Amino acid sequence: MAKVHNFSAGPCILPHEVLHKASQSVIELDGTGLSLIEMSHRSKEFVAIMERARELVKELLGVPDNYSVLFLQGGASLGFYMAAANFMKNEGGKAAYLDTGTWSTGAIKEAKLLGEVITLASGKDVNYTKIPKNYTVPSGMDYLHFTSNNTIFGTQFKSFPKSDAPLICDMSSDIFSKKINVADFDLIYAGAQKNMGPAGTTVYIVNRDKLGKTGRAIPSMLDLALQHEKESMYNTPPVFAIYVSMLTLEWLKSIGGISEIEKRNEAKAKLLYDEIDRNPLFKGTTAVEDRSLMNPTFVLTEESAGHEEKFDKMWKAAGVSGISGHRSVGGYRASMYNALPIESVKVLVDVMKELEKNA
Amino acid sequence: MAKVHNFSAGPCILPHEVLHKASQSVIELDGTGLSLIEMSHRSKEFVAIMERARELVKELLGVPDNYSVLFLQGGASLGFYMAAANFMKNEGGKAAYLDTGTWSTGAIKEAKLLGEVITLASGKDVNYTKIPKNYTVPSGMDYLHFTSNNTIFGTQFKSFPKSDAPLICDMSSDIFSKKINVADFDLIYAGAQKNMGPAGTTVYIVNRDKLGKTGRAIPSMLDLALQHEKESMYNTPPVFAIYVSMLTLEWLKSIGGISEIEKRNEAKAKLLYDEIDRNPLFKGTTAVEDRSLMNPTFVLTEESAGHEEKFDKMWKAAGVSGISGHRSVGGYRASMYNALPIESVKVLVDVMKELEKNA
């Protein structure tokens, strides 16, 4: 097939060997005579897959023993509600949020169904091009919630908020991309479809010691303590998405784990941002210090007015795919998740240089 | 690979051609140069897949125009809560339930979080071996809820309850197995992993005219009216599970649709139940009139005491897989979903005859 340089913002590129193995297992899983997707989730084969996926998360991120790793459904958007349902007190609940764009706003909307939300700081007045840095966390908060990386606006927290209250992070778009200290958080949740696997499962990494303290009756499927007790199998789990996540995490381990991928991600981001800054036809759209390593966003400068059509033709001709900006903001966004090779970034950068020559 | 006769209760057997096509698409979807699972859910390719899946449900089941078909996440267990959240009045909510076993009990548990539950009738005192038939639906109910087929106990409604209140059905394990009149229901929901596809998506077929009447603020991901408005894409949908469901529904249409599969399912069930009734070594575990066509359950009779080990060896040697009863009830359960060929049932029946000869 034609070589495609896949900069899709998610679902996104996965390692070639993962796709190959997943494809085989849809026909037959490891000599069992059965397809992965037509066997019981209680089979010893699938129970081992679930266990392996859990172990890999623990090993790759150094998850403390008193934390649980769960593979659930619903994406981060259901996570917005689940975070609040599991951490916001039932009576007089009050939580602090940092608003860094669309996903934070979504999280705030769901939390308001369950208690009082205090938005400590917001990047809204600068169209979310900066991560807010000056705020204090009031005492008496049930938790502090933030979004570590903002796929739409292309910003990313470079250091994490500190808080006496439990710290909750929607890490959907940069989990497994760089070293983190899990013990700094009480709940991390992330949709799989960036660095972990295909769409269809959501990982929860939760400090068990902080669960069961809200006085709230939580729907079974959304209850993290119950899902821990049932080992993520209160009901039939999303078998395929968990399996492919397990394969992707195996791949990550095989190439050297988080420290290696962090280096690769930094090198890819440097290559692209250096070109954005050097090339007079382009400029970045966010504060330099808050630039996302996962989702660089950029636009054509005034100098390159009228070149948009030409640029679009050129990158498409080079096999680049998925760099149109999010439908809500326009411009360009080159998402560079873990599985994207630096060679693809070089192809994009070459197209940018080529546009400059021909402009 | 070895021929396996897959009687798994779910996730369960899928058509061979579906597995083959799904396997290919994990490598590359229809000449796009991209894997199905690494492309944007907003791509024209995936939007067309979602639309096609929706159309097939409408066409196969004859869904009225004022109903929406949604592909969501969470399985029927999240559906238990969603049914109540979308239909139970916020103030003074009251709903009627029929209790026919584990899944009904689960649905009742979730509904109690949101209002009063009136259990009209229960099969509990006969260990759920019968479908309750004598009950009256009180007036003033927000809805009547039942489970059409009970996978664990092997019973199935042969005619559906009548009610002035909206009728809600968890149809996870027999949807698409036989003709139904969708207009008789206001909400049908069903986990995909029996007759529709792999685990990871749940179909909702809902009468739009009945939504938005509870006065309740519903979490976004659980709000059927919002999911309708967003065409099941409030967030990233479970791409693979929806795609494979679409393929499975295409297959169902290609073989002649619901009327053809209903005939096949009746023939398979007759073959196995006739043997259960004829063979002195076996007996069925449920009331004859309530026998499930999807999940026949049976045990060895006293006459065959001590033959269990022999029988287990024999069916395993014949390539039969997945007929051990649910861990909560024991015995045998031969699940015969749409994609199971009658040849597999013949193999099982032959083993039962063989046991009789050698006993």
C-alpha cells in the first residue's frame, strides 16, 4: 500500500507490528482455533491478556502498589463525570478546575451536575493559547482537576499543578509519552486512542486509598472501587481495544519504555518547531513555553497569504495525512504520537522548506 | 486451524467472512493506505461506516422514522442506568420491572439509584427457570422494563409484555435473532457481543418522542437525546466494534435478513431440544414453553450419574467449545447465536447420542 505519513489527532497511528499482530488475532488468537473477538472474556486466554495489559501499565509508569489500573469504556468524556462521581462529596461537594480548553470545559460541565465547581484559572481570554500559571488552590477542595495536554489548541503542561487536595488529570493525549510520577496524582484517566491503542477503552489509574469517601451512590459501571473489585470485568470488557492496547504497550516496552519514547518525542517536536520558527511562511499558534510535544499547531503567516492551497496540495502529494487543524480552530495541527516515526516529520518539514523555495 | 464448534455465550461466534474482512481492515481499510483503527473517526470513511451501520439496523428491524439508532459504549450494564436516567422522572419517579434473572436484577439495582422500582413479578422462587406471566402493570409507571432473553438461565420471552407506559427492553442476547415490532417498544438496548458484533459497543434504538421528559440533568455521555443530536459521536466512538457490527449486519442482510435467520435459529434449537428431550441421559433446566432459542441449558440426568467426565472429554474431542454452564449455575449451556451453523449443533447432538450408546 502507499506510504502514508499519519499525523491524525486520534484515533492515530499505531506501530506497524501491532497492526499486523492484531490483524492475525482477529482470525485466530495464538493457536487457540478461535478469533480473539469470538471467545469468552472469562477464557484463560483473555484473562491473561487483561492481566498483561495491567502489568505493562504498572511497569511502564511505575504505578505504586496502592493504585489500581482499570480498563473501562466511555472515553475521557465519560471520565469527566466518573472523576467527579468518585471524588466529589455527595453533600457540599466542591472541586477546583483549571480550564485549558475544550476538554477541560467538558470536564467542568459534567462536574457541575454533582457539586460546586471553582474554575481557578482559564486560558479562555487568550483563546487557550497559554496554560494558566498564576492561581492558588483554595483549601477544602474535594480535588483539583486539569487536562495535561490540549489536543485542539496545542498546549501542554510542562510542570504539573501542586495541591493538597487529590490531584486528578485527564491525560488522554500525552500519557505514555514522557516520564511522570504517578504518586503525584490520585486519579489519571485517558482514552486509549492516542498513545495506548485504538478507540474503545479508557485507562484509569487510581489511588485506592482515596475511593469510597464521597457518601455518594455511584452507578455500578462508573464506580471505580467496584471496577477494581471486579478487575475491570463487571461486565464484558471491550476485548479488542484492550488487546491492541496490550500489544502497543508491549511495543513501547520493547523499544526501551518511557525514557526512550520521551527522547524520540522531544526530537520529533524539536524538528518541527524549529522549522515553524525558522520558516518565514509559518508561525506557531501557542505560547512557546506551553507548546505541546504531541500536537504542534501552526498557521501560514501573512507573508504566505494565498499559498494555502499550494501547501495543501504539496503535503498531500508527499503522503502526509491528517494535518488540517481541528474543525473548531482551523490552521494546521501535526499530531505526533508515540508511533509516528521521525521520518514522517522530516517529510513534512521538507514540504515546508519546499514551499518557502517556491513561494 | 482446527475446526472449533463455538458455542460461547458471548463474546461469541461471528461469521467467518466478517472475521476475514475485519482482519484485512486492521491492516488497511479499502485502499485508503490507513488501518481502520488509526484513522480519524471524523474521516469520510468512518462517518460512512457509522451511517451504514445505522441504516442496516433500521432496514433489518424496520425501525420507524421517529426512532434513533445509536452506537454507544458501556454494555447493557451501563444501559441499565441509562434506561432509568432517560425515562425515570426526576421527581417522584416510579418504574415497573420484571425480574427474570441476573440481568434484570442488575437493571433493577441501577434504577433504584434514581427512583422507585416496583418489581411486578419475579422468577426468583423457581430459580428463574420460568418467565413470570401473571402480573398487571399499575398505572402511573414511568416505564416497564424487561430482559427479553436470559443467557444464564436459558429462558426467553415468547410474547412481549403489554403496557400503557413506555416499554423498555434489554435485548442484548436475542436482538436480530427473530422478527420484532420495534414500534411496540420505546427503548431497546443491546450489547453487541452476541448477534451484532464484537464486544465494545451497545446499540440503542429509541423513540425520540419520549426523550427529554424526565426533568433530570443527565451526564452528557448517557444522554440519549444528546447522543442522537451528535450522531453517536459526542466523543470518539469505539471504531472497531462499530465497523465489525456493520459487517455482521451486512452478512445478516446478505443471507436473507431476519426472516431467514429466524428460521435457521428455530431449526438449530429444535435439533438440540429434541435431543435433550429424547435422550434419557439429558434433561432441560427450564420450563418448556420459556426455552431460549439462543441459550439452551441442560444437565445430565440421574441416570447418567458419573458420566460427566466422559461427556466432557467427548465433546471437547469433537471440537465443541464453550458449553460449560455459567459459573453461577453449572450444568451445560449451548449458546447458538446467529453465526453458529447447524452443522455445529449436529456435532454436539451426535456426541450426546454417542454418550447414550456408550453409557
